[in-house]
Amino acid sequence: MARNQDKTKRLLECEAQVGPDRTLRLPEEVAERLAPGQRVRVILVLDLDLDLDADESADWRRLTAEEFLKGYAEGDSIYDRL
């Protein structure tokens, strides 16, 4: 939704942990800057290493390295001597 595009945005950043009931509790210093009932937009940034088991994380690292090296050409070897 693109409503209220002319309003100035204020960004607050903090870390939180998902509770047993799958809720997020804001740190007090962030919560005190919000009015009760105030609507906010939430963007979650997840650390992939925490969300993946060890095997899956290793698979992603291997795939990333393989895909990166696919773009390497013999002509690029001149940069290895710098």
C-alpha cells in the first residue's frame, strides 16, 4: 500500500528474540518512543546461519563458492599477481 507517502519516516532499529508464544518484545528504549496503539511497519532481518542447520549452512557456503568461481576466467589470473 502506498498511502501516506508524503509523511516523514522515522526508523528505529533494535534486536529482539522471538518468544515461546512467537511474539517480539521491544526493548524499553524503543517501546517508550512509540504511542500506545501506534501503527508501525516491521521489517525482519534474519541471520541465515541461525536459521539453518549445520549441513544446510555448509551447502549454501559451498554453492556460493562454486557459483562465484564459475565467473572466474583464465584471463583473470593476471590479478592474482598484484
